[in-house]
Amino acid sequence: MHIHRIDSTSKKHHNFLAQNRKDPITGDSISEGDEVVFCAGCKSVFLSDTWEYLGNRHCEQSETLIDFPIEKAMFLKLEDEILFYTSLPKKGRSQRNIPRQVKKVPWLKKSQNISPYQNFLHNSFMRFGKIIAFIPFYIFVVIESNNSFFPLISIPFILEGIIWLHDWYYGNKVESTYQHFKNNTFYITKKGIGFASKYGIREFVLSAKEIEEIIFHERDNLVSNSYCQVYYKEQGRPKKIKFKINSNLFNNSSTLISALNTLSISHNVPIRIESGEENTLYYVNKMIAEGNSNFLISGR
């Protein structure tokens, strides 16, 4: 663990203090003389005590920055900071895609431009072009056997390859947590929850004020059948969305529990935990005892 003591005489630290940064878990302001660590994964800053409380882990890893990051690396403001993220499981077609219902109000759609070519490569015309280009492929396979079709059937694969290379090249240059979104991703911020396509090109966000309850069901310490349910209203009617948590990206649920706790504190969102795992119950009971959460524990 690489600890940095905040010293205002340092130019880097002085610029850092001017940002009025806060510990994302406790909400405590970071000031002169505090000892902090920076997560190597997302560059979030934590008080050293908080880092130890998290089990010296964040973003599914335990590395911290050796050098104090320059101002350019402070890319996440507290109100927009992504506290937790996990790619949607690749098993199960309905699970790996962004759910259809999140594309309706009260979910808000937003996007970021990762390159000057993004709008061209990701618009509906390009998707339509790939579909049309597949028609000769079916003709070639089902009806004909003519080599003259080969240049045509290669078009959709070439287009898909160009889009993949574009997203990979520019996505890895993004100076934010989005560069870690290699697939469709679920994430939690202090403002609410969201689903994002790779590199965050398209996002669908549900504000915390719209959430009525979140249920986290954990089984076998995220090895199988672990999921979240989010309850909200769509045009006054009760709605819920249920999705699995990808168990392959982190070893325990402490990061997710911490993120849910921050969300519950900030917006008074009820969080129900259904778990029999000792580590999870330890974190949850500690937060309940401290009186700083809206957690409710129920049996599985």
C-alpha cells in the first residue's frame, strides 16, 4: 500500500487540495496532513483508514499508485465518480445485453464522444448497412455457390472490424473509468445507477431519486445465482429490473456493498441484502451499527 501524506507546499498536493476532494466511502473532506492512497484501477482517492476498511481492494484489484497523480489524472469528480462497475455476464443472451426496459423514461440516455468518427460509425445507417450487406451472404450459402459473391459477403465483417478497431483504439485513450468498460457494463455512482456500452459510448442512467428499493441477492459468494433487483416507477406504474452480477471480476462483495452504502446514504435509498456469506454480513452489520446506511438484512 503506497501512502501519500497531503502537503500543501507541494504543487501537486496544492492543486489536489483546491479540488476539495472527499473520501467516496465516508464522505470526509481530505485536507492538509491526511494520509491517502490512490486506487491504481480508477485513480479514486481514499483515506488510508478507508482503504484498509475496504480490505485493501478496489476495482477488483489491490494495487495503489506509487506516484502522486498529476492534476490531469484527477478525471473523476465526486458527484460523477463510478463507485462500482461490473461487466454483464457473457453467458445468457439476455444478460450480456443492456436490458431493453432501461431505454425508456425515467431512464436517461447520454453518450460521450470518444473520437471524431464515433457518430458516423455508430449511427443507425451503419447498422442498417451491415444488415443489408448480409443478404448476399445468405444468397451465397442457401441458393448459389458463386465465388463472385465473396467480396460482397466480406463487407459486413470488414465494417464490424473497423468499428471494433475504432472503439478499441480510442476507448483505451479515454482518461476515465470508461476505458475499463470492455463490454456492456452495470455501474453505481453517488447519483444513481446505470448501464453502459463498451467504453461508455452509450449510457442509460437511473437517478437515485427514482429508485424505490435495491435488492442484492448473494449466493455462494458471487459464484452463482447472485443478482440485483432495482425497483422504480415508469409513468406511475411499478417496475423492476433484475440482472445477474458477473462473479468473475472480483473476489468478494465488499466493493459492491460499499458502493450501495454510499448510494443509500446520499439519497436515502433502501437497500435489502439477502446473503448468508460471512464477509458480506460483516460489512453490512458494521455499517448498520455505525448508523450510516439504509441496509436491511433478510434471509435467502
